[in-house]
Amino acid sequence: MLIGSAAIVAAALAAVTVFVSSRGTDEVEVVPDDAAIATYPLGPRPASVAVGAGGVWATDAEGGKVLRFDTGATEVRDRIDVGSEPLALAVDGDRVWVVAHGDGRLVAVEKGKREPVASVELGGDLARVATGDGAVWVTDTSGEALVRVDPKAAEVTDVIDLGGFPVGIAVGEDAAWVTLAEADAVVRIDLETLSVTDTIEVATIPTRIAVGEGAVWVTTEGGPRVSRIDPETMEVVTRIRVEGVPTDIAVGGGGVWVTHGSTDRVSRLDPDSGEVLDEFVVGADPVGVSVGGGAAWVADRDGRSLTRIG
């Protein structure tokens, strides 16, 4: 079922990014009450969060900035102007790549640098960014394509036409995975040939996606809300019902983390059974989640805050 592009854009750009971690590499110590939660103030319109490259990074879409916290600190260490409407970011080594949606640009920042260290003009309506397999990957909803960027040269190397309004992007399990919001599907892209090898039907309007714990995890605006795809069989093997409409998903710390903007909550799911293990009340309208530094980190848009769980 096709829906209006404007509605999908509003949903797609409400949040965030994906950070993938394997079980056992960054376990999160979680307790089932508010004692596990700390909140730090952000800018007027947080949009996404990622962990790595020397800290916890969050975007301020209204202020056009990326902010960096130390994982053990409670105050902002760096504020970097990156352009209009920074909505998504992803870590690659010592750099963080940021989608400046309003400018149609991809920008790189580093810890301790007051200005961006690289910039790539892409144009279009850029939605999400991910890193992996030696590249930076960006979805372009207006061009209905996936753009591959060489991070060393800061140049576009490939544009992969997809159709179906591509939104979410994640890299792992020897492939790139993209949600097609108007096609109600996820496509698998071979990293060598850069061609679509498989199309997996999911519930209505898939937007966010993450890879980890031996599976591909997809959130949808309709249906059971979270789908678990087996990357070997290319089939949906588990459908998980969660409260409200998910705004982001991340895998790490031995769990799958899902934010619910309408309920001001974050759920931690068991990656094997899909059972909801914990639910945490965070700031108003959580739109992004990432895992690292011994915690899960949540960007709360209306709460204008960064919440640490763990």
C-alpha cells in the first residue's frame, strides 16, 4: 500500500542512526528502575545519537550543530557547526559522518576539531547514514537511491537506484540493508557487486533498521512494529509487538533497543526470543538510540536531552 511521500518524509526524518555492537563486546549493565537513568541537556531539537570516535555524539537539528560528550562526563565537550538540519550520524573510526539534510551534504567531524574535516555535496533529500565495508552509505529519498561514499577521498563512488522510497540503512552480515517505505520491504545489497540480491516483504512502512546478534532488525509503522530477519534464509522469522510507533532501533549490550516517541519509553528486547526484557521512561519524545561506552544512549527531542541507561 503506497502512501503520500510527505507523510513518509515526516516519519523518516523524525530520528536517527544505527550503531551495531556484538554481544559480549560492550555489555550494558541494566537495572529495572530509574536508578539506571541519567539525563544531560542538549540543544533545542535533538535528532540522533551515536557512540564512538572518542565520545557520545548528538545532533541539534535546529541549531545546525553536532555535540560531543565524554562517555563518563555530564557536559558538552565539543560543539561543531555542520550545516542546516543535521538529522543522522554514524561513526567510522576517528570520524563521525553527519547528514546535513537542509544542505544536501554529508559532513565529517572529529573529536577536538572545531570545524568539519570533510564535506561531500550530495543533493537530494538525504535520510540516513551508516558506515561499513570501507564506505559511508547514505539513503536519498527523492532520488530513491543509495549513495556510496569513499571516506578517505570524500567522494561519491556509486549511486544504486532502488525505488520504493529508501529510508533506513545498515551494514552487516556481508551486505547493506535498506528499508523501502513505500514498498513495505527491505532489500539486501551485495557489497561487491552493489546489486540487489534479495527483497524481503515486511509490515507497513518500514523505516529504521539495524544489524546485530546474527539478525537484521526492522521497525515498521504498521503491523507488529519490529521484525527479525534471518540473513541466511532472507525470511522474517520473528514479529514483535511493542507499544506505540517505534522511532529508532539499535543492537548492542546483549539486547535490541527500541525507542517509542509517543510513549516516552525505551524497550530492551531479548535478541533470541524477542521478549521485552525492560522498559525505561526517558525524556519526552525519544527519537534516537545508540549503544556503547557501557550504556544505551537516547536522544529525546521534546525533552531536549540525552538520556543514559546503564
